[in-house]
Amino acid sequence: MKDDYSKQKEREEEEEKFKKEEIMLRKQDEAGRCENPRTKADFDMLYNRLEAWRMDQLDGLASSKQSEAARNRDRAKLVNDEAALLMKINKNKNIAKMNAKEGMIQKFLEQASRPILRVMSNGELIEIETPNTRLAARYMDLHHRLREDVVLEEERVELLFELECVVSENDCKLTRDIISLARREVDFLNRGMTGNFLDGLRTRILNLYLQYIRTPAFNPECKRFVRIQAPDLGNTKPIKKSRDFKNDIEYCQACNKFLAKAAFNISAGSGSMSQCRSCKQLDNDARTRLDLSLYKHLLDSIKREEEARQNKNSPAFILQESDIRYLVENIWNSRSIISGNNDLFDLRLARWECAKQWTPWNCILLTREENKIHTQLGGLYSAYPTKDDLIKAYGPLLMEAIISKHTVARSHFAKMSSMTKFLDQEETASEQTIRLNGVSIMQK
């Protein structure tokens, strides 16, 4: 008995130590992300912390016993400090965008010029260089040399002549613009102009040449990486519009632009696609400043669990971070229904009835430890707990509260057209079960 107690105590101490280490690593990771933000989640966290700091300062001013004039001076100083911090964040955001853009361009050029891999009959993997991949490699090499800043004047002139020879193989407006700009830079170099005077011109040349590389008519290998098939520049026939062209376009009421549906995110709370993603992000940065990274962490954990159960058609792959935020905050009150733990990093939206697929109306907000116990309520001889097991474990009062939350979630997420099929599937399955059991009254 004493040995079991000591082992249990050691296990609890190890778990407590692991939790403390995990919290420390998470704080270190967040500090590193604040110092060197690179992704959208990093900047959302910065804006969220800035808003928390601003609200804390305003609360301090409201509770202070200073005169009204002194409070106004402090408020004005607070606005100036907030503006200075916003300028720093926006400067880092522009740097991160430029680095991400350069990384995407480099990745595109490398993928387009990569040799084609083929598997032989004996299982050997070989690389095949085609004329198209060699052409793409030639374009990539010229692009890298055009980007170099420290180049001698004679080398730059030779490089521009090489660029002119490369693009002159295809005659169109784009190539004529590139040749015109290249000749203009050669003329400026011959006149002795160097340094920052030519930065704008060189940027235009580089951007037009990149557009040339991305055109499938000139670089056939890039066909595999373009999202929308580019029109043939040599074809003078008018482009036929698809019948579903109008159905693929939505109007953004914020920026007053017609955009593709892929530029919008629809959630259960929105009801319509009134704002595109970029406008929503701008509104979040300027006003609400919500950090949805923890909700994305929750959503990713649900997706991993559904993938492990080989359920690729789960509603979790349709929902957005804002939907998980509504589910956690408005329905489950941002805390575990058992222990009241409100640490979102430790919480999980687990399946309520583990034998059924995960849906917003078939989940429960628990900690990781509580989730492990929840899945084992069926005992050693049962893979998942049954309804009777859940009733015995949670009791009638807690069961009533959980079922009421499921009802609210069902009515809310039924607004999404993409979620109605899951509701229909459950109704069909319940009707089949009723007919099999010979029950005449349907129990929702």
C-alpha cells in the first residue's frame, strides 16, 4: 500500500514538474515571437498585448485621483505612446512581408528548375533534366544575378545585355517594356549615374522579369505552380467566360471590391461574406485586436484527433478559428465544465460521445487530464464510454447543463450551409436506429 502511494506521489510530482517546464517553454517561445515576429499569429499576439497594455493604462488613469487636466495630459501621452508602438509593429510587419515574399519567390524558382524525379522498374530513383527545366534554371540564375546589389558597372551592363537577349526571344508588350527599361539603365550608367538613383529602375526591371518568368508561355515549367491558368499572349481570340463566373465572385462591403470567393471566410456568426480576409485582418489590427492563436491551437488539436481516427470528413475541417472562439467563450464560458480551469493552452474540445464524430454539438471543454479520464469512462472492456457511463459519471445536473449547451451550439451552427449535411446525417442515423429498435417516438 505504501509503495502504491509513493509511486502515485512520484507520478504526480513528475506531472507537476512537466507542466511547469511546459509553461516556462511556452513563455520563452512567446517572448521570442514578440522580439522577432514573422507570422500572422505573431503579429496578432503583439496587437493583443498592446491592447491589453492600453486598457490597463486607461484603467489606471480612471482610478487615479489626479485632476482632469492631468488625466487629459496622461491620455494624450498614452495615445502618442500607442502610436509609436504601432509604428514599430507595422515596420516589423513590412519587413516580415518582404522576407516572406522573397522566400516564396525563391521557392518558386527552385521548384520550377528542379529536375523531374522518376522511379525505374528496379525501384531506383533518377533525376531527369528536360529542356524546360534547364530553361527555368537559366531564368533563375539570371534573376539571382539581377538581384545582386554590389556589382561593377561593366558587369551590370553585360548583365543587362544578356537580359535583353533572353527576353527578345519572345515579342510582346511585357518583353518590350523590359528591353526599354534595360536600355534606359545602360544609358544612365554611361552617363555616370550610380547608387540610389537607380534603385527604383532596377526594382521595376526585376519585377517585370519575374512576371516574365511566371508566364507559362515563356516558362512552361511554371504551369505546375500557377493557381489560375494564364492566358496565351499570342492568342487574339476573346476569352470565354465560365457559366459559374458570377457565382465565384463576391462583393466586399469594406474595400468596395469584387473578389473571388477564396478571399472570404464565412463562419456561423457572420451569416454572409460581407468582408474579405484582408479587411477583417485590418479591422482586427485597428479595433478589436483579438489573438486567435490559442483557438487555432484548439482547432488543430481537434483536426489531429480526427485524422488519427481516419475521419477526413469531420466538421472540424470546415470551421474557422472564430467559430472555435464562439464555441469556447459563448457556450463553454472559456473554462472546463468540471474543474473550472480557464487556461486555454491546457484545454481541449473533446468528443462528448466518443463513438460519434466530433461536431460543435457533440463536444465538451475539458483539460488534457480530464479528457484522458473522459475517454476511459467505459472501463477496460469498452473502447468508448456509452451514454449510461456518461450519466453515471457526470450526474443528472451536469448532464442537463451539457445537453443545454449542445442545444445552443446546434442552433447556432445550423446557420452555416456547410454544416446542414452533418445535421441531416444525424437525423437519418437516428431514424434508422428507431426503426431497428421498433420505437415509435423519436428522441432528439
